[in-house]
Amino acid sequence: MKTLTEIIASTTSLNPQSVQNALDLLLEGATIPFIARYRKEKTGSLDEVQLRDIWENYNYLTDLEKRKQTILEAISAQNKLTEELKQKIESCLQKTELEDLYLPYKPKRRTRATVAKEKGLQSFADWIKSLNNSNAKPLALEEEAKRYLSVEKGITTVEDALNGASDILAEEVSEKAELRAYLRDYLMKEGIFTSSIKSEYPEGSTKYEMYRTFQGSVKKIAPHNILALFRGESEGLLSINLDFDESVIFSYLASQEIKTKNTAIKQFYQGMLKDAFNRLIKPSLVREIRSDRKNWADIESIKTFEINLKQLLLSPPAGMKPTLAIDPGFRTGCKVAILSETGQFLEYQAIFPHTGEGKRKEAEITLKNLLKKYNIELIAIGNGTASRETDQFITEILKTLNNKPIKVIVNESGASIYSASDLAREEFPDLDVTVRGAISIGRRLQDPLAELVKIDPKSIGVGQYQHDVDQKLLKQKLEETVESCVNYVGVDLNTASKALLVFVSGITPTIANNIVEYRNNNGVFKNRKELLKVTKLGAKAFEQAAGFLRIRNGENPLDNTAVHPESYPVVQSIASSLNTPLSKINQVNSQLKNLNLQQFVTATIGLPTLQDVIAELEKPGRDPREEFKYATFKEGITEIADLTPGMILEGIITNVVNFGAFVDIGVHQDGLVHISQLADYFIKDPKEVVKVGQVVKVKVLEVNEKLKRINLSMKLSRE
């Protein structure tokens, strides 16, 4: 029998030794980002996706093994565990297959078959079964049934006896693993989901009109269709059926179960098999298939959410520059927060540019003073209520200035949730909720990753049917995504918040809190080794975290790189071989590229690590995120009413879903570029061509002001 490692290697198509080494590291407590970045020699350079795949397979298989043991013990306790059954159970690799094998032995509630057995009809059922497997001429079924009549037992007619025997045999058939496996596979391949809107909802009265007469193959239906169908059903608007060719089902069951040529037995079995399928097999298999497709749709939708979240978190930062952030508003005014180049809150002002000419003039003076006082280089405007009006106001002011800051409209999804959170109250206990919101908007522009980690990913607005999917799996996958992004970029140890630090490999919430406390009490960290002075941050946590924590202008230039402290000696050897001090090693890039790395290979440091080291030395302290770009919304286009078909506008993609992409074009309502309008060629998945945060040009195709729907196209060549 294959070992667990061999099974995982086969399932993932990976080298067994790499799988075993990865599992050893994971079971020792190493994190996936750490293994992917700093243990390439052991794993054969497996990436995070492959490592998570290994870990998920390991957890699935270990859960499966536990379940096998429970089932083996349960069947053994009934004295029904044969060697053949034991081997079948032990060789199972799927939970569904395992549960099918256990079904006949599983304790169950009182069924029709149970009642029939209590009435003494088991021997009658066995007799009928023996005739089915025999060529002997049987007595008439009705005659044999008379032997089981008993007023005391409630068997008063021949039909009662025949029905009871049928119930017993139907349950036996319904519990046969091989039959269930075949029928499940047939329904998965050939079944069709159909839906209809309930009669009490007239045409055009619901948001589910496309599902009024919907048909979708079980194996081909799109994830968003599944989730929409089930949501409509849960809301009481839709009825969903699983249709299939029943004649194929009954033909198969007959071929497997009917052995006799005797007409009476055949007819009895045909009726029994129909009952077995319709009453016992079909309901459970339909539930399983619905559950399977729902789980699949959940996983696919969560994958889309993960990709969108990753792209949003890795949005290019505008940079740590003096920033003026505005949370726009009409009657309540605009909340203006000033942030330093390190994101520190400096000052707050409320302005009222949209409540009369006098207030507008006051707001202009206030803003000009703030821009000059703090040498503002960035202006962040939240994209909520009054954003375009505020944008126009700022544009007018900037026209009068020589040194113009970069002005960007920032997606503020989730900012209000952050501003009312415990974390925000802890960060800014003396500030109003609205001021915290403005600060969050400004920091999002400076460094999206550092700020967005403070918000529940579900509140950021880049998901699809996020409230309909498995919430536990969604939380796990989104946390993994955040962890991956944080460790990919790296974290400034001396400015990072607890919310950011907690996602660093090896850093627990307690350690994150202790790091900030140490920093507050002792000042900035001067080198990575100083981390070992932090309470509860021991050697293991240091090993896992150190490479992902950066110290700018520290005592050791390598502390501002992704080079792990364990590799410092080899870097020193490289610098010595080039007669170059560490502080100037990035100035000899050509020599670094021409180095024979083989001479620096040791028992623990191989070529993959050395290649990573060289890449870091060539650009120490670099940010791996792309260059900052921003969309410029068209002047005069601030509401849906301003749009007309044919307009060409610039916008920014806010969400990518299975059927297309949503684009913010500056009118308080995102427009949809349907998948068919993303490119001039066929696209199977929108993620092939677009991503969250991407600046795009779109053409307005259709505007429905009443329903607030905007249809856009990226096929500009067809103008």
C-alpha cells in the first residue's frame, strides 16, 4: 500500500522527496512563506501554491485515516468486518467512497425496512432474492407471501407482505457502494439543473429573471450560476430541480440486479428498484450532487476572491510622502487629514466646499494653507458621496498652484468599517470616526498593503457572492492570501502596525504586540538580532520572521533586504571575494552577475538560495510591487445622467468576477464590462486579461439610469 507521502506526490505530480521534506518542515511548525522563500534546497524550490496543495492533501488524508479507523471499529463491533471489506476501506482515497462502504453498517433511524424486519419479513425477502439468483421455477409469490400473514404483526394482506419484502431489498440495493458510485457519476456527467421562478412572482418582478426558465449542465454550469440559483432558492423565489434520463437509470439497475428470467420475479424487482431509486437513492444523491457543486462553486468563487484580494493588496504604493486625505461629504462637509511621509497623523480640518460660495472660499483658503504648510505631495480623495464634486473642487485649486501634488481618487471600501473598529479606536482613541476614515483613505494611497490588512477582507468589496460561500473556508483562504502578500513585500520593522506584523511568518498576535511595545519603550530597532530581546520571540520565531522584517538605515545593510540572517556569512564571503564592503555591494552589479556561485555552495546553502541572495544584493531594499499608476476621470462626468453611449472614458477595475469586470469611471456606480466585451478574441476567464486596480479605457455601450446599470466595453478598436 502506498504511503501518505507517495499518495500526495502522485496527486500533486510532485517529487516524493520534496513532498516529504515539505511535510517535515510544516509539521515542525515552519510557515509556508518561510519554506517557499528560505528552504528551496530541501523542497526543490516548491512555491507557495504547491506547498499549500501538499498541506491541504495531507490534512484531507489524515482526516480520512481517522475516519477509516472509526468506521473499522464500528463495523468490527457489529462482528461484520470481513477481510475483503477491511481492504476496501483501507484503500479508500475519497471520503465519498468511504461513506458508501460504511452505509450498510451505519446506525440509522427506524426505516420502512427496519419495520418490515421487525415483522419477520427478512426471510421472505431472502427467499425472493434466492429465486432471483436461481434458475429454479418458483412458487407463486402470492402463495409464499400468505405464509407471513399475521394480524398481530400488522401483515393483514399479501400486498403487505410483498411490500415489506420489497422495502428490505430496496434498502439493501440503495446501500450498495458500487451502484451508488455509478449513479452518482452518471448524474454528475449527464444531469441538468433546471430552475423556475415561483408563480406568485410575475415576469420582471425579481432580480432572478434569467433563471425563470434556466437550464445548466451539472458538469458545465458556472460557479456564479450555482450560487445565484441557491441564493434564489433560499430566498423563496426559485425552484430548482435536477433532471436526467430516468430510463437510463432503471435500465442500469435492472442490468445489475435482475438475474432471473421469471416474469413474476422480474416484475417484482422492477418495482422494487424503482422504489429503491426514487425513495432512497435519488434524494441522497441529489443532495450530494447539490452539495458537491455548491462546494465547487464556493472554492472557485473564493479563488476569484483570493486573486482579486492579492491584486488589491499588491497595488502599487504611491509612496511614503506627505499626504492630504479627504473623506468627502456634502452637508456634513469634507474631513481632511494630514499624514506625514511615514503615515503619522498630523492635523485635521473640516471644510464645506459644497454648501455655498462663502464656505467654498473658506475651504479653498484652508486647503491652500495645508498644502503649503506640509509640502503635500499626494492628495487622496475617497470615492464615496461627493467624491467627484470634491475632485472638481481640488482640480480648480491645483490650477492656481505651481507645485501640483498628485491627486488620486481612492477606493474607500471598508474604510468606514475600519474607522469604527477596535483597532482604529486603539490607534486613534481621541479622534472621531470620520477622521479615522480620512486617515485610512490617505494611508491606502501611501501603502495599500499596510492599511488594507487592518480591514476584514470581506469588507473590501472584491468578492463575488461572498456571503453565500463557505465562510470558514473563505476566512482561511483570505488570511492565507494576506499572509502571502505581506511576506512577499516584506515589512518595515520600525513602522509596521500590530495589524501588519501579525501576518509576518512566525509572528503571533502576542509577539506582534510585544514588538510594538518594545519599539515604544526602546526606540527603533537597529538590527535584526535585537528582535531576540522581544518577550516571547525565541529562536524559532526569529528564524521564521527575520527575513521578512526590514530595517531601513540600520547597522547592517543586509537587514534592509530579504536575505535571511542565516545567509549573512555567505554574503560576507561574496563581498570579500569582490573586495567590496557590504554597504557598497549593490554598486558592483556586473561583477555579481558574473560570479561563479558554485564556489559558495555549502551543505545548507545551494544555488537557489544563492541566486535569491544575488538578486537582493543587486537591488537592496527594493519594493517588488509594480510602478504606481492612477486613473484620471473625465471632467464633467460625475453622475450616471452624464453618460451617453459611445463615450470613451478612463477608469479603474474594482472587481473581477466570472462573467466580467467592474470598472469605476467616476460616477458613483461601477460599470460592467461583460466577459464578451473584454477583448476582440475569445476569453474563458476574465482574469486572463484584467486585474483589480488596473487602469483601463472603456467605451460606454448602454446606460440604464433607473436600474443604475452601466454596460461598458474594452473593444475600443471597434469605434
